[in-house]
Amino acid sequence: MTCYFQGCSAKGTTKEHIPPRSFFPEGEKEQLLTVKSCEKHNNAKSIDDLYVLAQICMNASPNNRAREVWESKIVPQLEFNNGALRKRLAAGSVPLPREGLNNLL
């Protein structure tokens, strides 16, 4: 079977989890769907997975598990690679007025 990635004709030798396993805390990663993936497309997009996870966490209700995932998985990686993820998340962002920020916290 070939890789799931559109336009890729390489053999699918690994399993890509849908949604990515990185979205879930330990103990909640079982029973995820998988598709066949080539090595390149299984591993190459983990940075994009982290970006998507950060977006979900930043836009989720502060009263759910997203805050826990944000603090344990995203915050520690914000400054890796000279702050690349922090800069990517901030690109195009709109600053909130200070009083708006306080209402979110």
C-alpha cells in the first residue's frame, strides 16, 4: 500500500495516527485511527502537528484539558530553535487590550 499523502507514490511502511498522537496526554493515545505513511511524511510534519496543537489549545476554553496540554507540551518548546515556534504562533496575531487579557485568565 502506498503512502496516504496526496501525490506520494512511496510505499507506506509506517503508521500515521489520525489525529496525531502528540495531541493526547499519556494514557489517552490508544485506539486512534492510523493510515499507511512513508517515513518522510510520517516524521516530516511533526512540527506542523505541534503548531496545530498550539492553535487548538490557545483557542479552547480555559476550563478544559487544553490548558494542561498547552503547559506540558507547548510551553516547553516555545524557545527551541531560537524561538521558532513562538515566532510562528505570534505571526499575524492581534494583541488584546490588557483588560481583555485579564478576562481570559
